[in-house]
Amino acid sequence: MSEGEYPRSARLHQTPTYGQHMIPFSILDLAPIRQGANAADAFEQMRTQAQHAEKLGYHRYWIAEHHNMGGVGSSATSVLIGHVAGATQTIRVGSGGVMLPNHAPLVIAEQFGTLESLYPGRIDLGLGRAPGTDQLTTRALRRAHSGNEYDFPQDVVELQSYFKTPEAQQAVLAVPGAGLNVPVWLLGSSLFSAQLAGMLGLPYAFASHFAPDYLLHALDAYRKEFRPSEHLDRPYAMVGVNVVAADTDQEARHLFTSQQTQSVDMVRGKRAPLGPPIDDIEQYWTPAERPAVEHKLTYSFVGQAETVRKGLAHLIEQTKADELIANMRIFDPAAGLRALEILADVRQQLATNEKGTTDAE
């Protein structure tokens, strides 16, 4: 099996920058559009951030499909994957995820076959079944002409088939794509995709960074349902978190207010660009909005290195995650790069602790 083919569990873990006891850390990017800036600025910052993440030893850089959101620029997901992969050398780049019911499986197979051909051995295809938008935009995407969440299992299997070596007389081929075996992940925020990923023997990522309720139940369902396959010989689960790291707890909490206010705006039906931090979040949200936003952001780790380390150590112990993927929605690009550096240090500290005594001890 060549490096470009589908990784089994050993290869999912394998990366030269990690010690034996260190789980991979990865980055999720929504190309946040900031107040006073535009999508082009977001894409330039994405490029810079991905390059910095690669230098710091992060394992993957994933981009998530969303639509009709004034603060999110990652609608043309496969285009941005090419943008990032072309600006980096070794980090894996992929979708976290492509919302498959918005697209014909053959089109996605062709797009990711093209990406795999351009950047062999570095492309991941994470698939979700939600629309990634509101109901009106879902209709504007002509989703009914493609599929819906009820077609998702069949669409996943169809998509996988396009990456296999073509059979004789096969009428429809993904060109490029056929024979490339692009790694497919399933993403979810409920039990459905967890169970499906287990049944298909695929790696699984849970979107706990915005949907915390079923994290532990979904991981349990995935592991119980898992059947070894040509893709994986054992379960491989990635957990999504929000991270805002800074040199002090106070600074990190201040930076975090950008994501908090954007979440409040979404509760209010506004999809505005990401705004700068504010001095007092209590003056922004109402007593009714606060618990809703805080619940949504349950798995957010905000603070200086030691604060973040303790929180992530507990999460890793609780979930037995094979990998963490961090969403860092920070207004100031320089502060975002600094947060990447601090989280990389946290990763190293966790590995050191794992070799000696754990936080749980």
C-alpha cells in the first residue's frame, strides 16, 4: 500500500514529530471574516496560520463547509483545501467537513481526487450530513436535487466506491479519483454518524466544539459498533474543541469574548463578521442568552498554558480521544498565531506528563 492510499490505524497515528505517548493535535479553520476585513484577508490569514501550524508540528489542517454566514468564509471548501495544501509541505489538509448531501458524490470524488493528485498522501475527506446553513439557504443550494440526510449512508458508500480501483466495464468513473483511495472520515454531533462510522470501519470526528451534548455517548456508540475494515483495524476518534490560549488567563478570556459575542449574535439570528474582543461580556448577553452560549461552548479551553493543559488533560482522560482538533476563533491574527504556539507547548507538556505521571494521578 502506497503512502497515498487509505491509512490504517497505524498510519493515522503516524507522524514523525510526535513521541510515542503524544496524541496528534490538529486545527479546524472556518476562514473567519473579521470586522473591517474581507474574505481575501481571511484566506491570507488561513495560509499564514497553516504554515505556522505546520512548523509547530500540528498533524492536520481541516476546513469546514458553511454557507450564508457573514463571519465564515469557508463555503468553497475544496478550493481552500488546495489553497492551504499548496502553501504547505507536510501537514495533512482536508475537510472538516464537506456536507455531503449538498453535493453529488461523484462531484466530491472528482474534487478530492484532483486534490489528492496534486498533493499526494496529504488529503483527508471528512463528511458531514448537516446542511451547514439555514433552511432557506439549504433550498438555494438545490439540496433536494442532490440528496438529504436520509440518503447519507448510501451517498458515503457511493463516494467511497469512486476511489476504489475501477472494475472492468465500470460505466461511471471519477477522473481523477479512481484508484486513489482518499481517506474518508465521518463527522457528527449525534449518534447517527458515530454508529455509521463504526459499521463502515471509518475514523470518526465529533463536533463537540459547538455540540457538546452527545460527545461521550457518540464515542461509546462508535467504539461499540466498530467493525474492522480495509480502512481501519480499530476505532480512531477525534474530538473537536475550542481553544483560546494566551500568555495570561485574563488575556485569553478577553480574546474569547470575540467568539462569545459571535455565538450570542447567532442566537439572535445575526451572522455578522467576527468582532474584536469586548471588555465585559456580561453587558453583551442577556441572562437568558448566557446559559445557551455557555452550553454551546462547553468544550472551550481558555487561558494560559497551564490552564489549557489541565483542561485538555482531563478531556483526553475522559474521552480516550485518539486525536484533538482545535477551533481557534481569535480576532487578532497575531494573537491567533501566538495561541498556536502555546497550544503546541501544551501538547508537548501533555506528552511529557504521559511519560511520567499523569494529571489524573
